[in-house]
Amino acid sequence: MSALRIEGLTYRYPGAAGAALRGVELELADGELAVVCGLSGSGKSTLVRAACGLVPHFHGGDVAGRVEVGGMDTREHGPAALAGVCGTVLQEPETQVLMGTVRAEIALPLENRGDGTGAVARGVEEAALALGIAQLLDRPTHELSGGELQRVALAAALAPRPRLLALDEPTSQLDPVAGDELIWLLRRLNEEWGTAILLAEHRLERCLAAADRVVALAGGTVACDAPPREFLEWAAVAAPALQTPGAQLFARAGLRPPPTGVKEARAALRAQGLLPGAPDEPEPSTPDGRLSRLRLRRRSAPAPALHLERVWFEWPRGRAALRGVDLRLAPGERVALMGRNGAGKSTLLRLAAGLLEPTRGRIRAGGRVALLLQTPGDYLVHERVADELDPADLGAAGLQDLAERHPGDLSGGERQRLALAIVMGGQERPATLCLDEPTRGMDRAHRARLASVLGEVAAGGTAVLVATHDPELAAAAADRVVLLGDGEAVADGPAGEVLAGGWHFATETARILGGAGQALDPAAGAALLAAARAEASTLEVLP
């Protein structure tokens, strides 16, 4: 008996013009990890919802075909019954968290199935340790960051040790360290517990090395179902937007086969003598000299669009989320705000927008501060997408084909684009645009489009401050990167300096090349490899 069996599944949301899934066939064995990918709106989230019974029991609509989870037919069993065999984490975990504390949230599914007090306590402790949130167990859930909430939802899904885990973008709000740890935790569940994993994910570079197979959806149908390397070879021809940065790097450099991860890529380059050496050392400068240059630049700079001066923020029970942060954004400047979960990124954005008041310090803004939070659904208040925006703005956001859809039925990426268009609207152009994890649910093509849009916004004089765990977005959309650690700015510099040469806060291209040449994207990396190849060829012909 398979953990998941889908036969001829076709599904259409209520009021939708076409089907979200069309004739899907999929079987997942115990202990198998299948990654589901595709462009935004291709049907990934709908497939996850079908696997746990939310489609059609919660969303309604028209359905044909058959879905069995652990031998249970979803037509005969609702989501509550299916929860015993299928753990689920959706794109917006904040909508799944029900209890007041983290401990109570993780205990809830164990208590619901009737486990004894000792078994519940053990299950909570094990799940919390596995997700690295033991220190959060007694924290109120309303105080948690988006990434912390995501890990809590994952812990609650893991605690009952379900036969199948259906996950929709589970790393979207996790910092790079936590994201990597989660993927390898899922791999260990496969190997030790025999748990089947259905993982919908856009950041394929995080998970391909751990996957058994990749299922690519296009227009609601299965376009490819193959092992990771075969999938990448298919994507190079049929769906370039699904290629990982590492695969794009190899394709641009004329190298084959495409690597499924950094380890494979570095081994292949080393074997061909193309792995660049250590990055060049930065020019030496004293802290005093650097500070003098900074002060000189600020004296000659125009009035800032946003200026945080020694800003502190402490929660009512005394925990400091920000500790003396200094941050200045010039008009038209693009800054990426990075850091681990709970470092204070979301708090800083809320302070900038006036949703919170600093405990100490001062915040000055050169005009309106527009803020797009992690939950774009909070900005959507109408029954039709067409009622959320003027027709011209709807077309500019690329959402005109979804005008008659209910906003709740959109994919995560589509909701994000709609909410961004809403916050940018109005007669007064914002002096600063702040975005909190804006690429959640976005495919690579739409992330590139977002980076282009943010460039256009900045070119019009609006400063852009984007909090993100996505180094690829930071490299494409920011001139400067500020790294927060425990509420303090621990790094502040050009994107190439901060994102190259590291490991966790680095693009995949930079990780493959070891930070050489501060190459952050596949195009720059391929140029570096071409130069290395030319140099090697020259050395070979020298007498």
C-alpha cells in the first residue's frame, strides 16, 4: 500500500474558469521524498491540499479522480480523519497555529489522538529538539517571527510521526541555516522512520540533493517525473525557469551534466581544474578610516528617505528584539535586510512603518513608508481579484487573467504580487518601500520580475528595504546588504562583499565558486569560469 496514490485527479476551484489540476497521476511510496515544482499557479499548492483532504472538503469546487492517503480515500474521509496519517504545513503557517503557547501547539495533535501525558511530553520535546525550537516552548505564539511560526507548525506536523508529510514551501520563511537543517531532517525521516514526503518548493537548490525524484507541474498537469539530474536536463530544454542557479552556471559555462547540489558542482569543477582559488583579500583599512569615509559620504548625501538612530525595541516582558540599530537609506537606494529567524528583521520593518514605537532611539522618514508584510492575504478584502485594484494596476501586476478569481484561491506568489500592487498604490508615492519576505510562494521567473520591479521603484526615487532569507533575491535586487544578528547590525556593506565567500548567507553560485571574484549569479560565475578555462589553455601551450 502506497503512502499516497493519486489517479486521474482533476480539480477546479469554485468560480474558476479552468481546472487547477488536470488528470494528475502520482504514487508515493513509504520513505520516498518527492519534490513538487513548477511556476507560480501551476498547481503545486493545490496538489498538497488534495493530498491532505483540504481539496475538495474545505475549498469546495469540482473534483474528479481518486486520492488515497495511507489507504484512506479522501472522498470518504475528511481532513480531520486524514490528519492521523498525513501531517500538513501550508504556505502561511500563521493561519495554522491555534494555541497560545508553542508547547500547547505541538502537544495539540498528540492530545487529539489520545496519547497519555508522558507520551505527549516526550513527543513535544523530541519535535522541538528536531526543529531547534526547544528555547521557544514556553513563548506565546503571537510574539514569534514568521520563521519561528513556520518551525512551530512543522514541529506540530512532525510530532505524531505521520506516514506522509505534505509540505507547501516549508523553507520559505526559514533562515539559510534552518532551511538546510530542515531538508536534511526530512531526509532522515525518510531513512529512519520511513515517512513519505511530498514537498512543494521553489528554492530547488535547497532540496534537490536530498530528493529521490522531482515532479514538475505545468498548467495543472505532470510535465516531468524523474530523478533530480534527469529533471535538470529536462528543465534546461523545456523549462529553463526551473533550473537551479548551479545548473544555470554549468549551462552558461558549457559544462555537463548539471549538478544537483554544491558538492557535486565543486567536485566537477575541481576534476576539470576550473575551481577558482580563494577570493582576493579586501583592501586593508582601519576602523577609524572606514568611519571617516562613512561620515564624509553622509555629510554630502541628500536627506535620507529613512533613518533609524540607535533604535531599541523591547517586548513587554523585557526581551530586546532590536539593540541600538543605526540604519540610513538614501532615496533610491536598495537594501536587503538579512539574518537568522528572530534576529529582528520584521520588527525593524514594523518600526519603520510606524506599526510599533521604539523603546529608545529615533526614527525619521522622508515621507510615507509603505509596508508589505509576510502575510499578503491580510491586504485582500474583496471577493474578486478585480475589486482589489484598478484595471490598469491589475494588468501592470500581471494578474488580469485572474480578475474573476477569489483572492484566497490564488497561489502564494500571485497573492504576493497583488498585495504589492495594493501597497504601492495611492496618490502619494512612498519615500520608502519595505517588504518582509516578499518571495514566499514565488517561482524564479517572478522573483526576477520582482527584482526588476524593485529596481524601477528605486529608479523613481523610492528607497527599498527588503527583509529576506533568499540570497538570490538579495543579489539581484539590492545594492547593499545589512546582516542582523540578535537585534544588532553585525555587517553592512555592498552586496558582493557580504554575499560572497560565505556559506549560509551566500548565493549558490558564490558557494560553488568559493566567493571568487565576488561572482553572485550564474552569468558572472560563467564569465569567471571562462576566464579560468582560457588561462588554463594558455598555460597548456606554453613551452
